[in-house]
Amino acid sequence: SSTYRSQGIEVTVKYSQGSWTGVLGTDVITMPKGLYGSYTINIATILESENFFLPGVKWHGILGLAYDALAKPSSSVETFFDSLVRQAEIPNIFSLQMCGAGLPVSGSGTNGGSLVLGGVEPSLYTGDIWYTPIKEEWYYQVEILKLEVGGQNLELDCREYNADKAIVDSGTTLLRLPEKVFSAVVQAIARTSLIQEFSSGFWTGSQLACWDRTEKPWSLFPKLSIYLRDENSSRSFRISILPQLYIQPILVIGDNLQCYRFGISSSTNALVIGATVMEGFYVIFDRAQRRVGFAVSPCAEADGAPVSEIEGPFTTADVASNCVSSVSFHEPVLWIASYALMSLCGIILLVLVILLLIPPRCQHRYTDNDVVNDESSLVRHRWK
């Protein structure tokens, strides 16, 4: 790019899988339609990566649309969308329709999708838009109240669904669930499905399940529903996906077999509403009013039938008034704490080295009272 200008600042970004390192700079962009004009935005040139550009992928980078709290190397770097809002003077809202990536190509939905910057496009959804508040402005963190498999409540404490956060993230391929929730969902699906025996490798993502191409396995699996708190906190609504979205066709073997993967995985630190769910909906990230909206997407169809639903309102009388932990550790705060602890350890280590190098000036003869035993304060007050 002839308009790229390096700022000479190294940037490293690590994901749950993969990482990359590059140099921060600026570049000038123009939008293909709607936002006429040129805009200067921050951009990182990726110079090294590990498990980031996977074999066969046709994309060359990643566009972050979260809040500046997650910007690298610090929140002082203005994000892409914040730059557009400021320079193009558009509303602080964008919306996303993801179509087709996980749906069978025989469906009436079209592969592709739409990203709308600065507003909502009525032709991209049907029915009403249901909004849930953004709990924290870093990721798009929301509050999940409960999950149902085949219409049956998992009956978990609602805080389990938000451990340690629940976010909406188009950059995550699957629906990711905290380990306890994931285990409960797998057990419920296995119990509810019409399959007698199923390999554990299918649930963990290490194996595919294959059926004859004339068979449609989706009828064997239940619907999955996620309840989100409404803007009116005493109400909720649910977004539901049919098995066509989470039992995903991946591979054709020979002339007869179609193989599928399980579009749900476990997570150690978040519930992530990723593409597995988002492909069923038109999702509105209304930053101006601090809320995320969901509406049914007309491209979420298989064989002419919808594979996603939104229903509500429902009462929240059966759940806690707050399902989100009051203690929230943002990544930048963790970095600061880590650096502070490392500095403290470095100072202590330096003092110990100096003390070891200084020759002793006197000798002390130990008595019985000096013996360090389990009753001494040194042992009694050590950290367990």
C-alpha cells in the first residue's frame, strides 16, 4: 500500500489458538458503498504468525470490531470502527448478517453475508429485533439466564452460563460453552437425540460423524435455546437454533457419505456466542445505546425451512436478579497486575542476591530457641 505509514511500534496478539506479531501503522481506506470519502485508520502489518493463517484459508488478516479496552498494544490506539464513527460522523452502531458458511449448500440461503456500518438494514431480517444490554464494554458482554436442550431446562445456576463472561463474537467459529455447561449440554443432547450410541470423539471435536448422503441427520437431534435478559430486566427472550446450525456438514467421502462436525466446544474462560449461533440471526451491535440486538435472518434456511427462532417475552422471576459476577478482570488490568508482580519479584530477587554477596560480619551461635520447627512463625505464616 502506497499510503501505509509505519509507526514502528511492535504489536503482539495472542488468541486461544494461534498468535501473530507485527508493526503498528496507519493507512487510508475507502468504503465500497455508502460511506463516501477516504479515512485514516490504525492497522497492523503482520510479520510473523503461529497457527493463525491456517492451510487453505483465503483471508489475509482480521478486523477487530470490539471496544478500545481490547485494542493492542493499548486502549490509546483508536480502533477501526471508532475511527469511522469520528471521521465519517456515522451513528455508533453496526450490524452483521452471517449467511451460509455452516449451512448445507442445498438450502435456499445464499453463502456470504452483510456488514452494515452505521445502522440497521431492514431487508436483512424478519420479525422484531430483541435487544439485550451490554454488561461490559470490552468484548460485547451480555447476560445469559438459562439454556434449554429440546425444550428442557439444564437447571444450572445462571452464573455458570456467565463464567467468567458471556460474549457475542463473530470471530469465534463455534458456540463455546464453559466446561460445566458444555458437559450438561452434551449429556442432554445425547439423552434427547435418537442415536443410541455415539463416539465421545464427536462431542470433543476429534472425530466426524458420517451418514449416507441420502439421509438427513438433523432430525435425530434437538433444538438448542439460549435465554438472554431483555432491556426490561424483568423479562427475557430466547434465541433458538435447530440442529442444522450445530451439526455442520464438513466433508464428503466418496459418492455416498456426508460427514458432520459438532459445532459446539468447551471453553475455560467464557461462553461465546460465535458463528454457529450468529448464522441464524441478524445481529445489531448498538454501541450508542449499549445493547446487542437479535432478529431472525432470512438467509438462515435449509430446504426452504427456517433453522433459527426468536421468542419472547418470558418472565425472569425464576432466575437471579444478576447472573454476572460483580468482579470483572479485564485483560489490560491483568497485564498491569502481572507486570507489577514481576517487578516486585525482580526487586526481591535483587535484594537476595546482594545479601548473598555481602560477607557476614558476625557469627551467631544457635540455641534451642532458634530452631525452626512447625510451631515457628516462619512456618506458621507461610502461604499454603
